[in-house]
Amino acid sequence: MKSYSVRAIFRHGRVYEERLVLHFALSAADALRLAEREAHEYADALGNCEYLGLLQAYELPNGRLEEGSELFSLLRESDLEAADYLTSFFDTGHELQDEDVDVDSSD
């Protein structure tokens, strides 16, 4: 069995969630099948949550995970300058921090 970190995207009303979950599987395709089932279960358990159908799998290194182990990596080509890239994809000003999150009332 191999270890995979699988990223799934969810929507809670107006709040979007990117979630990484660990799965053990024989292949990336098997990990994605497990993740698909788990994503539906997660969304159903929360109630006001929609799984958006996007999964991305990343095979973790063999052996034990330790401090500094890479858990996920996504490469994306872009002609944007660094600051514009960060603003477009990661620092839009709409990210919620722990103290800001209230997904129950975000409709």
C-alpha cells in the first residue's frame, strides 16, 4: 500500500474549503476512489456542505512521515508576476482565519 494526500474542495454556503485527507491505496486511482467516497460522506455528515467534485492526489514519500515531509504539491504554469499570482490564487483578501470561520451561518 502507498500513502496519498488527497485534496478535495467543498462549499459551505458562501465559504469554500480546501481539505487534505490521508488515504492508503495501491494506486492514485484507488486513492481517488476512496477520497470520492469520503468526500461525499464528509459533506453529508456536515449537512450544509457541498462536495464540488474536485480531487487532486499526491503520492507521499515511502517510509515514515517526519518533520518537513512534503504532504502535497501542485504545479501550475502562469504568466502572472509573483504578487499577482499570489493575489489571484491564495491571498485574495477573502480567506477566513480560524477565528473568522462560522460555516453554519455562511449562507
